[in-house]
Amino acid sequence: MLKPGSSGPWWRTAAIYQLYMRSFADGDGDGIGDLAGARARLPYLAELGIDAIWLNPWYPSPMADGGYDISDYRDIDPLFGTLADADALIREAHALGIKIIIDVVPNHGSDRHPWFTEALAAGPGSAARERFWFRPGRGPGGDEPPNNWQSIFGGPAWSRVTEPDGSPGEWYLHLFTPQQPDFNWRSPDVRAEFEDVLRFWFDRGADGIRVDSAALLAKDPTLPDLPPGPQGPAPEPFNDRDDVHDIYRSWRAIADAAGGRLLVGEVWLPDAARTARYVAPGELHTVFNFPYLISAWDAAALREVIERTMELGDLSGAPATWVLSNHDVDRPVSRYGRAETWFDLARRPYLHGFPVDRALGTRRARAAALLTMALPGSVYIYQGEELGLWEVQDIPDELRQDPIWYRTGGEDPGRDGCRVPLPWSGTEPPFGFSLAEGARDPMLPQPKEWRELTVAAELADEDSMLRLYQSALRLRRSLAAFADGGLTWQPAPGGVLSFDRRLTDDHGPADDREPADAAVRCIANLSAAPIALPSEATVLLTSSPLADGMLPPDTTVWLRL
Ligand code: GLC
């Protein structure tokens, strides 16, 4: 039995802030965010009202993919600071009542990881190569890749190495860039290594782990070609294979033994039932809700995703997660400001062809935020979402960093546009991003218009997005109706979502919350017409002002009944 606010695992209802360190806050003035900057800004996050921070990879890395190419899983990249700085961040966050979730990347390492260097030197057939996927090429001279798999970031998924004697040699598999060789999870060394890495960070105080590319680890060892044409529903030989679940059963045991740490998986699968298998008892605790993130701004589409999410939760016992953005997708203001609002990674080049109506996108992003924070489960907030930042689509080509841009020859604009450094204060770039005097330019250029979206400007404006997030997070924390539980749909006109949150019978009211009988109704108007509100309800919060007592289009309201 869970008591809201007091007992029950924290992650079932937590608001989790995603901190992408490179663009959060720069402490040492090199134009790249770091641990000193993050530590200095912890009070801002405490004030925002979040329960936990998820940090993207902070390990030593050649940064071929923003740190998702790791060369040492037990240290911190000097760009960000030291292991002592990481310990200090964890300690200081804990002192503020904030949990820390770190990112572990088990599918692939860096080509500078000592194991890969060793494998190159050891040559074909060696035990060192068994930790990766090395294979001879096909065709005359082995000049063709071992199979037809393509990299998720564009180009072939195989690269050829030069053997120690200087001859053209074997090929190795990399589902992402060539600088990110895939580990072979059939190797006992790989399993033992990552189990130890988990224990290392749990011992240092990490409260949870986000598992990168969680469905990709297991591969069909025969490495078969993919059939030509569009892929059917059957799992690909490198994605969502049954044997991947063994790995998470062993990880769960480690997380449990460490005193109940969280495992949250990055699982991008079209099939909800297959996704649910990752949160089966004894595996991961939660997975990111990508169907919700990519959904169009459309009441029927959103309702379907919400219903499906709740059903899967009922089956697995895992709480839902609600995610509007992260470091891999276009920012919501831009997504919702285009004529087509359904997002998908593969659609990004196409979607960038649409003009963005920022005022409309912002209005909808505000409405989406209140809808999201009213749903039962945990919620993820990607840094800058709370400021209403938009996707920066006009980054000069020569400043782009994302390997997706390079590997697709610029056809896919990639993810730099959601990774532009945050504006903190002032009226000119770098907007207080760097805390040190005489700092270098931020690692990606900030739009001049962000002078209106700095933290300082938004704190001074009661109607800002930041103030909306603060108010919503505070209410979400303090109202008993928002405790762990379900939702009850209410009748509503077309284009409108209406549901109640209420404490269920098995939850006693926590001391610091409202009485158990105070229900909260969330109504999101995605239709084109204003709608009347129920009489005898008190308005707790609206995403945009009511108009003559009516709920205008693209607006969400929280009501106390
Ligand atoms: C995940 C990360 C993404 C990274 C990729 C490869 O999808 O979210 O940023 O590029 O894995 O590690």
C-alpha cells in the first residue's frame, strides 16, 4: 500500500529533470557546460520543484556522439570536471532532496575504449575481439561488409579495420557511428564489466540508471542480412530480441541489492506489448513513454496513447512515464507550431520544411505541460522545456556537431537544435550561460530572441512558462489527488480531454496533503472552439487565461471539484 508523498518508491510519481550537461551551465568558461555549472545551478532546480535529475553521460569520451561514446565507464570527462566533482554534485543534490539518475550506455563503447584498442592489436580470432562483433568481410578480398545492416545514424553499420600487420582486415559492427563499436553481450566479460559498473555508481550514490538503447544489446549471432524492402513486425536481428531480457533480470537484482535503485530504459519500439516486456516483474522499473512524446497535438491521438499507457501499467504494475521532450527530438514549441504535429525521428528532415508558428507552438506547449503533469505516474522535463525554448533550426552548418548531420550529408538536420546552451540572464548571448569571466562562446550559438526566455526574465514575469512549470510542479506535489493512482475519464466534446484524479481507497491522506476527497479535474481543450467549465469548480491553474469564463482552444485547466 502506497502513501502519497511519504512512502512508496519515489520514482512512481517523481518529476525528473533531464540535465544535458554540455548545454546546461558552464562553470569554467570554456563554453561547454560542466559539473561546476550544474552544481552552481542546483538551487534553481530545487526551486523549480523537481524530485530527481537525470544526467546524460558524463564519462571520459572523445565526444563523437555528445558523450554517448564512452572510453571509461568509471570516471568523468575532464570537460565536465572530476570524479570528486561528481561526488559533490550527488551529495549536494541529495542535501536538497533531489535524487540523481545517471546514464549508462551498454550497447556500445568508444573506439578509444581500452578493450577496443586491445581488440585491434590482438587480431582476428582473439579473445579480445570476442567482446565486440568482428567478422571477415564478404566478396573478393573481403571488401564487402559482413551483412547489409545500416547504421541508425546513416551509412553502413560496419567499418573495416587495418590489422596489426598493415593489411586490410576484419569488419566490426556499429549500430551508431564508427566511433561507437557495439559490445557483444554474449561475452561473459561484457556482462561482468557492466554489472560492476552499475555497482560502482550505486556505491557512489546514484539513485538510478537510465539504460541507453536498451532494446539493442542482444544480437542474432548469425548476423543475418535484413530482408529487402520495408521491415515487418518481427523483431530485427539486432533489436528487441528475447535474450536481452536476461540482462535486465540480472541488473534488477543488482539495483534491488543496492537498496532499491531505479532502472529506466530507453526503449523505442512501435509495439506497446513488446515494450511492456521490459517492465515485467524483475526487470526494469520504467521505460520512457515515446508514443506519448511523438503523438500529434490531437485529442483522439493523445487519448489513445494515454489509455494504452494506463492499460500496460495495469498489466505490468509499472507506473507510466510522461515525456514531452529530450535531447534527441525537436522541442515541443516547434513541434506543436507546425502544420503537422506528429513527430518521428525519421520524419525530422520533412518536418523541418514546415514554418513554425511560435506563438501557437508555445500556447500548445503550455497546454501540453499541464496535461502531462496531471497524468498519473512520473514525468520527465528536458532542460529548457520549462523556459519554452524552441528548436533552433538555423545553426550554421560549420558549427553543427551532431553525427547524424554529418553521416546523412546534411539531409537530416540532427539534434543540435535542441541542445543549444540555456539562457540564464542578461540581454545578449551568452545569456549568463558561462559563470566565469571572459568565457568562450557557448558551444552552439543561442538565438538573440532568447533574451525574453532567460531564467531571470521568466522569473520576473508571472505569466511565463517557467512560472507555469513552477506552479504546476508545486501543485502536483502538494495535492493528494496527484498521488500514485489512476485517472477517470469524463464525458467531453470532440477535441477535448477531460479526466479526474482522485485518491483511490487504498491511499490514506498524507499529513502534508489536501483531504483525500478533493479531486482534481484536468480539461485540455484541443478543439477550435471555447468550452464551458463545470459549475462549482475552483480553478487551480490554467495554461492560458480563461476567456469570459470559458476554456479557450489550446488551453488546459486544473480544477478542484
Ligand atoms: C540514445 C541516446 C542518443 C545517442 C544514442 C547512441 O538514443 O539518447 O543521444 O546518440 O543512444 O548512444
